[in-house]
Amino acid sequence: MSGEAANPYKKIRFLSPTDKKPPSDFLKKMRDEDIDLSEIPEIATEQMARAVMRVGGKPPPKGKVRINLLLDAGVVAYFKSGF
């Protein structure tokens, strides 16, 4: 060994498109410190300026604003009934 502590997460099994679910036990046990971010570049201001918000793969219509709203079940039933 090179003097470094052995990394128990070294043997990562990457998911293939045919896998049904991720190795959840492995992910639950993993700590943030175990994730190697050294090869991931930071996002530059220029990249953020070119970013486009997408909803379902498409940009949202102009003039529309997406919100999340919690309503009482009775209010939802009222509007679904066609009042």
C-alpha cells in the first residue's frame, strides 16, 4: 500500500441500463467525504449565463411561472368538480 487508508468504496459497480435499481445499501453507507470530486470542473459564470431552464425537456412557455402549491383536499375537489 502507498500509506493511504484503504477505501472500502473502491470497488464501485457502475449501473448498466439493464439494472433495475441502484445498489442502495452501498449508497446509504457512503459518506460525502468518500466522493471524489477532483475531476469535476466547477461551473463558470459564463456557463450559468447560457443555462436554459427546461421542464420535461422543453423550455417553459414565455410568461408562465411554475409554482408548487399545497391545497386542502376540499378545495381541490371543488375545482375538479367544475364548480
